[in-house]
Amino acid sequence: MSDFVRIRKAEQREIETLADIGYVTWEKDLLPFVKDTDEVRRAEQRRLRQAVVESLDRIIVAEAEQLPVGWCARTRGRPYVSFLFVTPLLQNNGIGSLLLRRMESILELEGYDRALLDTFADNVRAVHFYQQHG
């Protein structure tokens, strides 16, 4: 799958799509670790949309067949990877690895010698993914 993925900068017209990718990924991977209520879900949708809007110039997108299938964002002024999402149906196909490697390259070009990131300790899949990538 990763052979057919292109990494590029995010575009303004994709805000809703990227927020939706973030939300469905959050719903699958992180919702089990928080109290599941309609209010929590709506708050997370708003938070992710706002995060996309505020960091659009620092988001890279994984695109397959001309459709966004994942995205990764960094924080302004520090080497922190604030978000990394891949559409749940396409996870475990190397897309997250492509996004993370590209983001590490961007951070290196900006003068940083490491990337910082975090996730819930109980999110075993993400912890394992990040450990695999050093």
C-alpha cells in the first residue's frame, strides 16, 4: 500500500476531511480510554477540527488514489509531533511510518536533531509503533 501513497502539504479545502480522519481514528484507538458520552465525542470533534485549522501550515497529508488517508502535524517552534492519524481501515500498511519519517525529515531540515511525541501509555498499538521507530 505505501508504494501508492504520496506525502504532501495539507490544503485549506481539506480541513473537514482531515478533522474527520482524526476523529474516526481517535474513536477507534483512543475512545476506549476515556468516558464515552455524546459530550465527550462532540468536544473531541471540535478539538480536532480546531487543531487542523490552527496547524494547517504544519500538517503533511498521506494521499492514496488522490484522497487523504492520514495526516501528521508538528508544533510551531519545537520538534513535537502533535498528531499522527491514519484512516483505521488503512492502518498497518506503512502509511503511518511514511508520515513519521517525512515529519522527522522536516524537523531535521528545521535544525532539530530529534522528534518528540507522546500517547496514552494504555494505547499499546501506538506505543509499539513509536518504539519501532525509535
